[in-house]
Amino acid sequence: MTFVLLSPELVEALHASVLNPGELAGRARDKSPEGALARVDNRLAYGMVADVFDLAAAYAVAVARGHCFNDGNKRTSFRTMNATLALNGARVGWNTEEVGQIIIRCAQGMMEDGDLADWLREKAG
């Protein structure tokens, strides 16, 4: 299956779009979007991405746990997940509170890619 993938530049643009006035823009000192996205590339290379929901979940978890930005990592994680779904033709109706709690769980390591992908499939179905 062929997917539309996200570039580090797009992830940085998504990050810039979530920041509020006064929040600290830019990359975290020793982190990078390229490093976080390498996790997704690895999953693709090893056949661990079966569908767009696996891909979106992989991006969301990679960005949420990568902490590559000074502020707005969880919001960027959500935007990255949503962009992946949209660019690959999938739509999910979001409940803001629910998806926010899901992204927080992912960032804290309490939810893995596979569980997030299953949740996305349920929400899209």
C-alpha cells in the first residue's frame, strides 16, 4: 500500500500552527522532528504499518514522545495524526476532550501505537 508521508518541514509547519502567543517556538535543544519521524520510517521498513490508522498512530506517538519542540508537542501530535489521516483519505469525527486525553496517554507512554490505531479505526467506522 502506498501512503502519503509527512516531511519534517510539514511537521514543523503543523507545530507552528498550534502555538499560541507567548509560547516558546522552535525545536527543543537536543531533539529534532527528523529523529521522531525516523521511528515511523522504521515501522514502515519493517512492515509494521498495515493501514492509514497504523500510520497516523505511529506519527502521533512519535511526535508526542519525541518532545522535539519547546512547546505544543501534544497539540502537534494531534495535528500530525489528523493531517496523516486527511492526506490519506480517512476522516474521523473528533471529540476534543476525548482525543486530548488519548494524546496525553500516548505522550505518557500509557498507550501504544497499536492501541491508538485500533481507537482510530473505531472512531472512523
